[in-house]
Amino acid sequence: MPAASTILVVEDDAIVRMLIVDVLEELEFNVLEAADAAEALAVIQNAAQVIDLMMTDVGLPDMDGKQLANKVRELRPVLPILFASGYAENIDVPPGMQVIGKPFSIDQLRDKVKSMLPA
């Protein structure tokens, strides 16, 4: 059986972050957490840390999720990025990035994450 994929969850709302982390851990992913873009970039900059997918809220306190994604792509050009947004239909995202609308079900999250991870 392959090693579990590692997902970085960036979400400033602690309760929402905890729920997402719980769901992903139940789906047997390894999960890293960041409360804002600065924390996320600190994790991303650690070259030794394996990350297979970053899931980020669009609305973060220190910069928006798209700005974060642009910075992340400079460091990890092929990292898949999933945006979570209450306004999913209004977001244009670059190639290799996808959006999941909030609120989302556990099944929606699982299917979206699995579809974005390398087989």
C-alpha cells in the first residue's frame, strides 16, 4: 500500500480548520495545518517536508488564497492547490488549481482531493 498523501490545510478559522483536518485524517491522509499564509509559507519553504496538496481558504487574514498560491507556486511549481470558498462560482483559478465551494460535504471533499492527487 502506498504511503499516505500529505495535505497542507490553510484556514484561519480554527473550528473550520479542525473539522477539515479531522475529515482528512479519517480519510487516512497526513495533515499539516497553518492558520494563515505566513505559517503556510514557512511549511512550504521547508524543502524536506513532503506536501502532495495544499488546501487553502480564499479569505485569509494576511493575504488572500490566490496571492498565497502564487507564492507557493514559485517554491513548488507543480503542487496541486485546492481553494475553499463560499463564493466558488466567482473564482477563476490557474491550471493545476481547483475550487471547492463552502459548505462542502465529506464526500465532496474526499472526491475533490483524490481527483487532484497523483494516482
